[in-house]
Amino acid sequence: MADERKIARPKTQNLVIENREKLSITGVIDVDSFNDECVVVDTELGILIIRGNDLHISKLNLENAELDIEGDIVSCEYDDKQSKSGGGGFFGKLFK
């Protein structure tokens, strides 16, 4: 008997930070929210929160799952507790 189950492709993601001024991300599904101090990105590996100062999105290509952010990058953090199906969203959990 032939096994017709599909083999799951491993999820991949790259984060490249250049001089704490430019962040290139692959594996991007969507940008949930952004301002000049925080960008919340839904990625193939979970929610990614980028914090900094004077942040702006210089490139967003969802077809190729790519995002470039420029500014003074302070931190990048995955939030495993947060998901789109979890309800409440980023700000709901922030002000809980």
C-alpha cells in the first residue's frame, strides 16, 4: 500500500539584525500591530514582538513572507502564550 500522507515541511525562520539598526525577518504571516516603539508580527514559529525606538517598516512582502524593520532595535521576543485563536489579542493581554 502506498502511503499518501503528506510530509509536513519544517517551518523555517531567519532573523538578521544589522548593527541594531535593521532587522530582516523571513517566515512572516502577518503584521498584527506596529508603532514607533513596538512591532507585533505573526510568524510561522509564533508571535514575535520587536521593541525599540523610531521603528518603521521599510519592507513588507507577505507573498514571500519577508519583513524589514529599521530603527533603534532594543529587543526581539517570541510570545508563545499569545495566538490569534487565543482571543483578546495583543492589547487585550497587555491591559489585562
